[in-house]
Amino acid sequence: MKNLPKFNNQQDEINFWDKHDATDYFDMSNAKVVRFPNLKKSTKTISLRLPEDMLEKIKVNANALDIPYQSFIKMVLQKQLRL
């Protein structure tokens, strides 16, 4: 295994890993699969203009499921995209 250099800052480390393979610096034979069940996906705020009648229908459907309408919109999009 190669010795890992000392980095002066995060950008130096990013540049280093862009050009090098971690398997040259770490013994992967003892690596284990790890799950992070509580890790949440990053989200991005967007602005979305909807006709008022469409938004009202969304809110009615969300209310019937007892969920916030934004969550209902994400659920419908996720189902449509099959994520």
C-alpha cells in the first residue's frame, strides 16, 4: 500500500482523489458493506406554478391520504418516474 499524503486543505484532497485510486492506498480486502438507513437524499427547492384548480385537487387528494400536499406531489412524481 502507498502512503497517503498529508493534505493542506479540502481542495488539495479533492484534487488528489480526482487523479488517484483509493485501492492503491487502502486495503479493501477487509472492507464491509455498510448501510445508512437514516441518510436522507439531498433536496433542492424549486418554484412551480400550477393552475389554482389543479393545486386545489392536489390538496384535496393529499388531505384524503392525510399527508402534506408537497409530499403528495413528490409521491406522484416518484411513482410516475418509478424511482
